[in-house]
Amino acid sequence: MALTGVLRPGHAQVRVLDLEESVRFYRDVLGLVETGRDAEGRVYFKCWDERDHNSYVIRQADRAGLDFFGFKVLDKATLDKLDADLQAYGLATELIPAGEMLETGERVRFTLPSGHVMELYADKTCIGNGLTEVNPAPWGPQREHGIAPVRLDHALLYGPNVAEVQKIFTEVLGFYLVERVLTPDGDGNVAIWLSCSHKVHDIAFAEYPEPGKLHHCSFLMESWEQVLRAGDIMSMNLVPVDIGPTRHGVTRGCTIYAWDPSGNRFETFMGGYQPYPDYGPLTWTFDNFGQGLDYPQRKLHETFLTVVS
Amino acid sequence: MTHTVRIEDTGVSYACAPRESLLEGLNRLGLRGIPTGCHGGGCGVCKIEVLAGEFQTRAMSRDHVSDDDVAHHRLLACRVYPASDLSLKVIGKLQRKVCNPASVR
Ligand code: FES
Ligand SMILES: [Fe+2]
């Protein structure tokens, strides 16, 4: 089997200012499937074509932003090994017991030098995608409710020390660098796109003075037409749209950025290409950052650099 | 019925309905380059200080609004709704754009 180690982004926990307003937004406008609520009041969602119990969890809080972002790893042995590797690298890890999140096994938690809390876990209950495992239909009614992305695809996080973050992902967690934007002097990176798979990014980081900031969580759509349909649904529901529909130069992904009711940006995204770990990274110079963000308009939208939660 | 909101920094006034946030009204002025931000009380770019007038608010992120800010009516425009005529001062990241629109792109 080729895909081992860290498999994919598995869950994000995001803070919201008004829980029920946010539930309505995520369930009925974004079209996620609500899968549970826990004793703490957290609400759990998954995308229709995901099989594990949850991928996106919201919690009422007095500030917006990201609590943590978790990756699913192959198995318990992988989890134990990566825990030991992180500690050997010099990062403190914390074990969160199984069951602290609904239907989720033990989690290894650590904090990046960018201020973001990351998690690894091996087990989350498979509840299926609502379709049969024998002779399945290609899709069911859940795909038709709201925007209805197929999966949580990646996140872009803003914080300091991106070079150190890159080392942890590439030297400890088995990710590879897919694309980067150079600093104006060309000596470092202002932004990096990292993959643990065949995807153009599983997580991305941009240099920012304040630690632990969320730029966006991204949800995968199946086609450009579905991205445009997402834009229609956003407008019908007065969702504030930031950028798009357009295409990123970086990753070649087709995109809309918009905000949830608490000001957490999210993305509906499709496309890109399929990199392999032996590909060298693609590089954007700082003066071409605008094309990297919005290729047709060649525009470095100010909100991309300044608006985070 | 709408209320009149006066931006003390510039002397510009605009109409804002009670069901419309101060930021939505401000955006309708069409000042070039105003970073509209998240419209959800989460990012903090739209911070203002209400100098006079009645208003209502919705939840806004405490990352950007402290107790002291609340006490002094330093709030996020996207979460403040006018209940009378208002006067305000723009603070935070928005100020440069509102007060100096010609300087923008
Ligand atoms: S626009 Fe983000 S807090 Fe008002
Ligand atoms: Fe993205």
C-alpha cells in the first residue's frame, strides 16, 4: 500500500459566536450532514461523501477561530510512532483520551510554532456515506441539500515561524512541499502548501505576526459547475463572499472564499493537479503573489492578507 | 425608517436602517477600498467607537473587543445596529480607508 503514515485532514473544530445560527448555516446552507451533539454542546458534522462520523465540529465561544485541526493516520502503531517522533524532535505532546470527541479514538495533540493546535488520531467510527457498500448508487439525497461539498479538503492557517512549521511537517510527519510563495527578498517563504497525499495541499501556512489564526477551512466540490452553484446558494442566503468564483494560480484550484456567520472564512474548492512526493515544489515570487491568489484577475486581494479569525 | 450615522473623522453621514449593521450602511457609501472584512464579528477589521446615539449589538469576538472596549462603545461595525441617529469614529484597520479613500489604489 502506498498511502501510509498521515492519511488526510480528519477534523477541524471551529469556534462560533451563536451556535444555533451556525448550525443552520453549516447544515442548511453549506449542506453538511449533522451527525451528533455532545454533553459540552459541541455540534458535529461531516460532508456527505465522508465515511467517518465527523470532520467539522463547532463550539459556541466568545471569539471566532480554530480550536484545533486533526489528521487521521493509518493505524494505532503509526499514531504511537508519530507521537514518539514528535517528542524526539522536541515537541511536547498530550494524549486526549478516546471518547473526548464523539466516535473518535485517542488523539495526540501538539502545538506548532505558529501557535496552531494539531492533532493526530487513528480511529473514528465509520458511519458510511449513506449509500450501500454493495452496488452503490453514485450519490444520494444528501448531495442535493445546500452546497453539499464532498469532503473537508484542507486548511490555510496564519501564524509566525512558518519555516519551523515546514520542518515539522516534512521531517517528522512525512509531508512534502508542493508550492510556495517567496518573501520579497527571496530568502524565505511567506506561504507554503504541504501534502501528505496525492492532493495539491492537505494543509497550508502563511507567515503572520499573530499566532494561531484561521484563514480558511476548505471543502471539496466535484466540479467547477458545483463551485458556481455554491456561489449561487451563498448569494441566495446573503452569505458574505470574499473572493471568487475564480482560479488560484497556486495549486490551480478553482475557488470561492466566503465567511460563516461568525467571520470564520471557508472555501468551496475544486480542481488542482495531482502531485507526487518526488515532484519538486513550484515557486511563486512575491511580485506574482496576486496571480497565485487570483489568476484571472491577477490581484492580491487585501482581505486575503488581513482578514483572519 | 432609517437613522443617520455620522462619521466624525470625515463629517460624512449615511442612512442606516435599524436592521442593517453600521458596516453594511458604510459599505453602501461606496468608498473605494474599504476592506469589508468578514461581516460576522470575527476578524476585527471594522472596529469603530460609537460617540453618541442608541444601538443594539450582536455577539462579536472578544479577541477584538475587550470589556473596556464594550464599556467605551468600541465595537465592531458589522455587529452594531442603530436605534437612533448615531455618531461614530473609525478605529482599527478600517480607519486608513475611510478617512483617506483617495490614497487607495
Ligand atoms: S468585518 Fe470582521 S469583525 Fe466586522
Ligand atoms: Fe484553500
